[in-house]
Amino acid sequence: MSPRFLTLADVSETLNLTMSATRALVSSGELPAIQVGGKRTWRVEETVLEKFIQDQYTATRERITAGQTD
């Protein structure tokens, strides 16, 4: 059974992003997360991450269809 919540390090590894890029996604609200415990202790629910990924696929398809691939 996989964990319900992922650390930002887990998310960073999954998305192949730096920790600062992952934190920026969370800080901007683009990637919903909850703060637990300490000030910099964030968790992303696995289902939320999967939805985020699917939304990125959709947005990419829309940009390609609109001819905006830059």
C-alpha cells in the first residue's frame, strides 16, 4: 500500500524537478499541499499529485492544439 501523503522530496523526485521548483509550485498554489508540523513541512496527497499531472497533460494538449508550443 502506498502512502496517502508524499513529502516534497517525493514529489520533486516524481516530477523530476528541483526542490526549489517543487516548493514554488506549492507556494503559488498551483500544486495544492497541506502544511503539517513545522513551518517547512509540507505534504501533497498522492491523488492530488496525480490530478496535477493529468491537468498538465490536458494543458499541454491544449497549448499544442492552439499552436503555442514555446
